[in-house]
Amino acid sequence: MLKCEMAAQERWPDMILLPGFGPDFSIQFEPRAFGAQVKQPPDAPPMPLAMIKNIEDVEKMAVPDPGESGLCPKCMEYYRWMKEHTTKEFREKYGYLDGWQFYVLGPFDTSLLLRGATEFMTDIYMHPQLIKKLIDIVTQWEIEWLKLQEEGPVGRFKLMGVYDDNSGNISRKHFQEFAFPYFKRIYDTFRRVPFRLFHNDAKVHHIMDLFYEMGVNNLVLFDAETDIGVFKERIGKNVCLTGNVKPLEVLLRDTTQEVERECKRQIEVGKEGSGYVLAPGGAISRGTPEANLDMMIRAAEKYGKY
């Protein structure tokens, strides 16, 4: 795992990798802390299986011990090992594994995976109080898990982040009721952290103005379907934007010349008033030509000085 992360950084030394160096267990990690079983496809990341068959079972749920639950002990072991085996150059130049938390899957997404997407979305209407209780339990666990990382191998956070995509797929009213308070509780707990990141690559134009109030100061790898100018106008004065070059239409499928033109446009719009980092919207897709990533770097060097 560490070899892959180091190889990517060595290949593109002028890029910052998000979420950096650290133990990557994909979206199985948080659900497994609650006892979820996992399906392992042969050519895809592990997929947790819904474990709450009856929504009334939420009444019996308790907050797991973050020191003992699921993959948490293994994760802490990985953190310590990676810290010992990451070269001084990587740690000093990029800051990885030194107060750099490796993200947490948000309480909305984690709860949805524990219940199952269809059932969870239905329960928002049919059993709203039980869904809130479920999200509350997950939020409590996540805060305690993050505290444990700080007290252990990661150290006092300089950067922490939450990634949660499905919360962008609900209405503004439902976001304010079933997502916002729980995200805010996490960010309020770590308000002293200089870089508080949030990743959501759903279409978030209807809720983007709530992110700053939620406690976010950096929106990373976000909704590539909404133009960077909309984000800049709506929240760019308060939140640093890290995005949002389209990962499929541009980085995966376009020529290097087209990538350069789009990166230039993104920089010209994003740089106004500062607070902008050129990056893909969402993530780098499998199969993206290395030449297009090289062009992103050259475009940032060419057009990013102002």
C-alpha cells in the first residue's frame, strides 16, 4: 500500500496527493466497525453489505469501542508502520503522516451503507427519528475514532477531512435535517484544525452555501458537473476550492491540448480572490493518460502564477 502511494508521489513530485499517505481500506472501514460483512469483488474495492435488516434494530445499537472495533486496531498498526517506513523527504516535503488524517467516511454515507441505500432513503420518510438515531450513533463513533488517531500515531491534526457523497443526493431540507447537524458536530469538535476538508462529488449546487457554516474551509475534489464559476461566486470568499476539472470528459478522454485549455480556464475563474487549488473534480479515474496529468502540472505552472 505504501509502495503504491510513494510510487505515485515519485512519478508526480509536483502534485499533492489527497488523501495523502495512509492506510486505505476504502468504504468498508467504517461499516466494519459496526459489524458489517464485506463482499470482495475480484476487480473492485471491497463493498460492505447492509446489516440493519429491520430499522427498529437501531434501538438496540450502541457506539462501538473505536480502539477495538472492526479494522481500527489494524489501521492504527498500519499508521505506525507507515510512519516508520516513510522517508524523511516525503514527511518533510509533503507533510504526510504528520498530523495528516486519512479522511473518514461521513456519518450519512456510513449509515446508508449499514442500512442499505433504498431502505435508508425510504426510512428518511417512514422512520425519520430512527434514522437520526442511527446517524447520531455513527457520528459519536467517528468523533471518538478521530480523537484516538490524534492521541496515537497521527498526532495533533493539521489536516482532517470527511468524504460523504450520498448526502449531496437529497433535498436541501433533508440535508439540513439529516446531514448538516452531524457534519457540523464533527467539524466543531476539530475547529482548531487549520485545514478542514470536505469531499462530495454529487451535484451540490443546492447545498454548497451551507458548507462554510458547517465548519468546512476547503471543499476538495467536488461536483465536476457544476462549473467552477458557480462555486467561486457562491462560496469562494469563505471556502478554498480544490477542483473541478472533469475527470471523465476532460482528463480521461480529451487530448493534452484540450486539457491545457480547460485547466487554464479553471485557473482564470478559480484564482479570483484567492483560495483555489487546481485538481480533478471527484477523483482521477482509472485509465487516465499520464500525459494528461503531466499537462495539469504544466498548466498550473504556466497559468497559476498571479
